[in-house]
Amino acid sequence: MIPFTGACPCRQYLPMKPNPVGIKNFVCATADGIVLDFDLYQGKGALLEQVEEEEVGLGLGGLVLARLCQTLHRGTKVYCDRFFTSIRGVEQMMKKEMYITGTIMKNRLAGAKEKLPSDKTMKNTGRGTSSELSTEDGKLCVVKWYDNKPVLMMSVVHGTEPEDTCQRWDKKLKQYVTVSRPSIVREYNLKMGGVDLIDRMISYYRMSARTKKWTMRMLMHFTDLALANSWLLYRKDLAICAAPKKSIMQFLEFRTEMATTLLAQHHGQGSDADLSEQSEEEDNSNQGKKRPVTAVPHVSVRRRANAHLPEMISLKNAARCRVAGCTGRTRVRCVTCKVFLRSQLLHSLSHIERFSVQRALELLGLIDGDNSDLEDLSDNDDPILDANYQPPHRSKAAVRMTVVMMRTPFLSPLSTAEDVNVSVVQIMVKDRRSQNRPECASIDEQMIPFTGACPCRQYLPMKPNPVGIKNFVCATADGIVLDFDLYQGKGALLEQVEEEEVGLGLGGLVLARLCQTLHRGTKVYCDRFFTSIRGVEQMMKKEMYITGTIMKNRLAGAKEKLPSDKTMKNTGRGTSSELSTEDGKLCVVKWYDKNQY
């Protein structure tokens, strides 16, 4: 519930909720509380327009379930309470490979209710008693478990087994007792609390500004939701990286950091004239008074390069430089940050430039983690970047080259061919290319799901997304995409390959096109759509080594020289046979598992 008491056509009253009056919002979230999708309740009619025809008669809970499952992947296990669960709804979701688990009302069980033990019978048996009932095909299961009260649950993936025990409070004995618990109850309790978690996080620091406009309330609520969602993702990512807990920001600190960053960006939108005018007013007001200490600005302000310019301040006594570790004094101040900085080589850089230079050189391996080379540069009192200066160390040349290119954003390395430091850029580019060179790559096709009008739209019934735009992709074994080519017809591919590759067929043309951007000596893996004897031989001329499955009709005379399928089947699974060319450069292997390969 989004709390709101003003006028709104969608306002609801749910007396059992912590915020009984407001706008109802149906939410789909993970067990960690990360919101995946939501749907604001605007009446049953709005839901009917968003679901398929066979889902129209599911009732309100079933319609919401169908709507929110539209954005989930096939095979997802969905947990919900009894408002959303029904036999027909669960069966409908099974057709879409969505596996539902949830509590269910008695009046939605049809004839299954009479086949289960009565509440009185289970109460007499004792706490922890459970009973299971499933359909004839075993796809749908109903479990009744008695704790303080009977609980009815339905699932497609869970049942009573394996049972475990849990600690439950006994009011009579006034102590915890051990109670048997079915598997379906354990899994439901573990996976069901995601929406409650995100609600709890929002409630801690909710924007409580009073407003009579429901649009403002919605804007504030979804800002809170985005912040809570972002913090949960941030915490999850750092936990995966094994970061220490003390380095993870708390939710309030995270919200404060976000607010400070947004305010700093807004503050930096003023013109240089406004900043200089404000600076003059402050200088005039501070004459004859003790100079106030200016706090170091937020990191988001310090890393904005376009707003940082030096200005000379007429001071009787120079101010101490605010750069960490610097003990010198200066009369040069940043017009945006209002802090004093020494006018040396690195100190004259904007904060973003200094940070970028340091990180770039560390990643390229030109300086060590202790930044000793940067400290050596700080000893140079000349703030001017002299193009004729030839530093003794390669990292110093890289610093100067990086700064020159940062301060002239439209300058490219090629336009500085006369610069003595251009060789440094060439070295850096060469080093990075050699580090990113893959030893092997795979080529396959993917479908970009799209059902609208498009001249390149394809229909591949065996794909998870059968209708869409075909995209041929070249990637490493780690899943890093190296190149891709959108299929726009065979004619478009013919224009991109060499003359001797024209007759390779569609698969061979794609193979030739995507291998153009790979280094010589790369091992390429692909399926039978791309593989042919002529195509493999053509790639061998370019030192591209192909491995892949191949169709029988592309083997020419080699097919008859290999054992038949029947012979290999009689021999048993795991049988293999090899055939190679006379020069030994090309090899065909036939292996029998369940099917022949």
C-alpha cells in the first residue's frame, strides 16, 4: 500500500494493512527484496487489457499473477499468498513454465478438500501433522499442515518431503517446542519475504512531505523504492565481492550520499560568470576578517572536470594547500570547490584529471600502487605542460600526454604526431590490444525478440524467442562479445567478404565475416549451420582454426568411409571413429552417445 489519504480514483481501504488507506500496488520481487516488476491497481478492467484471452476468467488474483509473470523468465519459481492462488491459475502458469507455490483458500480446492483430513483430526494428532494430495499426473500437489492452525498450500515443485523440524512457540508451556515441518512450508518461508523486506526498507526513511496531489505521493514513493532497490543491489554486489562489512554503507548513509550527489550536480549547473560573481562577493565580505575554513567538497563535485578553474586570490598570507599530504602554501583557489591548491604540475590539474591519470597509469602498469612516479612529478614547480620536455621515465611522458588530451577534448593521438610523447600512446594502445587478445572464440546466432514490422524479421520456431531479428554473434568462452552482425539478407554479407568466399553459403559467409576482426591463430568454435569443408579450408588460409559439428550432406565422400549409425549403436555408447585428410590438416570425428555426432 502506498499511503495516501487525498482524492484519487484508485484509492483503496485495506483495514489489515499497516497503511490501510492508499493506492494498492502489486509487486514482484526476489527473495532478497529486489523489485523486478510492479503494477498499480487501477481496476479489474485495466488488468483484463494486459493479459491473454485464456486468462480472462482467473479472477483478480489470477489476473495479477498472470500480468506480473509476463516479465519473468521461463522456469521461474513464483511464491505468493492465497489471494493469488487457484487451481486454474496454477495450471495456466504451468503452460508458460512458471512454477507457482503458495497458500490457498479452502473454497478454491474443489473436491480435494474432502480427501484431506479434517481440522479436528489433525488437531488431535498434534502440531506438525501434515497430509499430502496430488493429481494423477503428479504435476500439482496440495499439502495441509497443522501448526497453531491448519495451513493449506499448493505447489508445482514442492511437497511434504523432505521434512525437517523447526522451533515454534507453545503458549501453554511458554517455551519453544520442536515441530515437524514439510518441505513446501520451509521453501515458502524462505522465498516469500521479498516484498515485505522492500516495504520495511521504504518505511524506515519514507518521504513524509504532506501533499494532496496523488501524483506527488507516487513520485515520492517510487523514489523511495528506487533508493531501497539500489541499496539492496549495492549491498548484494559488495557481498559477492567479499567486501568487509564495515566498508558497506548503511541505508541512511546511502540515501545521504545519493542526495549529496544530486544536489552537487544541480549546484554545478551555474555559469562561470555566476561562480566568479559569487566568489567576488565572498572575498569582499571576508576582508578584514579571519578566513573561514572551507570543507572539502563532495567527490561528485571534485570529479567534474569542466567546472574547475584556478583563480588568484589577493591574500596577505598564503593559505595551506588542501591536497592530501601537501604541506605547501598557495594563493590559487578553485572557483567551484573554494579550496586552495598549489599550482604545480599535478596540483594544477582538476580533481577528475588527477584521479583519471592515476587510475589509467595503474591499469596500464606504468606506475606502482604507491604512486611514486606521481610524487616525483609533484616536485616539479613548473605548472606549464611543455611539449618539448622529455621526461626520463615513460610514466611521466604518459602523464603529460594524458593531461594534454584531457584539456583538449577534441584532440586525438593521431593529431599529435609531432609531439615527442606520441610514442607513449602507441605503446599503451599496443599493450592493451595484446592483453585483450582471445585465444579462442565461438560463433552462434541469437534472436532479438520483436513482433512488430521490420524487413529483417525472422521466424525460427526452435528458438526461445522464435520471432525477432537474427543476430550472429562472436564471443569468448567467458561470454564477452567480440563482434556481431545483424542479418539483413545474404546480399549484405556478400558485400563484406572477399571474392573467394562468395560461394560458401550463408553459414560460411557469416563465419568469414565475423572472423575478419579476430587475430590470426584464433581457435573458432561453431555449430553445424556454419561448418563446411570448403569454409574450414578457406579459414585455414587466414590462420583461423575452426572446430564444430557438421551436417552429413556436407561431408562429400567422407560419409561412406565412416561406420554407419547402426554399427555404432550396436557397439554401444561412447564409440568413436576418426577420418583425416592425407595432409593431416583436417579431421572428421564421429561419436555415438544417444545420437550420432
